[in-house]
Amino acid sequence: MYRKPEVCILPVAGLSTRNLPATKVLHKGFLTLNNLPIIQYAVDACKEIGIKEIVFVYSDQSCRHLFESYYKENPWLENHLREKGKTELLEVVKNIIPSGMKFSFAEQKEPKGNGHAVLMAKEFVGTRDFVVMWPDDVYINTRGGDGILKQLLDVYEQEGGMVENIMEFPREEVIRYGVLIGAVRDGRIVRAKGKIEKPPLDKVPSNYASMGPYILPNEIMDILPEVEKGTNGEINLADAAGLAAQRGMKLTGVLCDVTRFDCGTNADLAKSNLKLSLMRNPELRAYCKDLLDTMLV
């Protein structure tokens, strides 16, 4: 039965070693993409479809403190900006926290995989269907249409089961992700019989990679404790989805009309910053053109 998801799980545990040295003291969620913290893109996407609660799954108290501080009101700062007449900045600060949204925190004490991280939020999710997002993958509809979660929700309302954002890659690249099994495409919709996490090249079942975000039925929380460690030695959400599909739960991938901005490494974040900033700032495009012309002389 279709139940509109009202809660989103955002796994933010881990050391973020791929983004060192900044992440020695700062969680990667607060690194910026076009002047906005990466984590804010995920929260704003949730706001678009009426998510009422976000559960951050953290691994240490310093990480939790950062998110708690960022997502609570700061009257002193707001009063300071108001007194200084900095109305635009005041609106930016006030818009950090979507109206009526609740923020909860679940601890992942051991690094046992992304599926284990999702399971840590079970108490907060309760009986509700839910969304899972990986914060360091940002998806934006650069053409101005519906955001990624709205596109997934539209399919979820029709299909039910598990609905997720997917992308098509060459076989040599798709092995980095969870890969759909028995995939049959119908326009932007790809129906699958299962999923496997990071298969070897000679056993790749399709070119469709499971990227997230995901809209998942609550039954996944009951399946996760049964999932065995994958080839990476961890409990993977992809394997839980594969097991659910084996038991008859519908699995639907959506080739969403969005642009991906990979923020997982410093090099990828730099490229994503350049790409999105150029897309959104005509003055910067002109500046870069003049700069390149000067450098090539």
C-alpha cells in the first residue's frame, strides 16, 4: 500500500578521509558547493516533497554537535544581521531550517556499512516509509523542473515498492555501484528483478547503477537484520533491496531528469563547484573566459 514518506535518513557517519585535510575538523556535509553547504541540498530536496523529519546517522559526538548547531535557530546571529541591515543574509540564515521540520540523531557506533547505518534509524522511522539520501551526491534539475525526490515520488505513487534514482554507465564504470539485475527499460522507468553490490566485471548484469536517493517501504527495516556482509565486508543497503526483490517486492529505477554533482573527493568537489558555479553565474562565465584567454596568450 502506498504511504507517502515523511522521514528521510541521511547517513553522515565516517571519517570523510577522501576530503582531507578540511575534514580533519569539519564534516564533509559542511564543505560548500556553489557557496551552499552540501548537506543543505539534501535538506532542501526533502522540503520539496513535504518530509517532516530528518534523521542524521552519525558516528561521533563532534559530528552530531555540528549538525545540531547548524540546524537550530541562532537568535543572536539573526538579531546582529537585522541590526546591521543585512536583510539578504538574514533571509539566508532563516531559510536554513525548513518550517516545521524535525531533526533527529541516531548513532552508528561501528562502521559496518551503509545498510547498517540505515538500520540504526529504525527507532525514529517507526512504521513509516522513508527516504535515504547520500549527502555527498547532489542532484539538481538545472533546467528548473521538479527536483529529484519529487520525480521519484511521482513514480512511487504509481508503482509502490522500492523506487530509486539510477544512472547508466559503461560496464567498466558500473562495477563501482550497486547494479540492477534483470533490468527492462520503458522510457525513463527501469523495472528490475534484483540488485547486486559492486559485481566483478565479468558478472555485470546490466549498465544501470543504483545511485540513490531511494524511497523505501518500511518492510526494508525488517529485512536489513537478515543481510549478510557483502564482498566489501559490510552490510549494504543494495543487498537488502536485492533480498526484498527476491521475495517479490517491486524494484523500480528512475532515470531522473537531473544533473549529478559528485562531492565525494576533493577533486570531484572542485569540478562540481566549477560546473555549478558556471551554470548559475553569467558574470563568472565571462570572467573565466577572459582568464583563459589571458592564460593562453
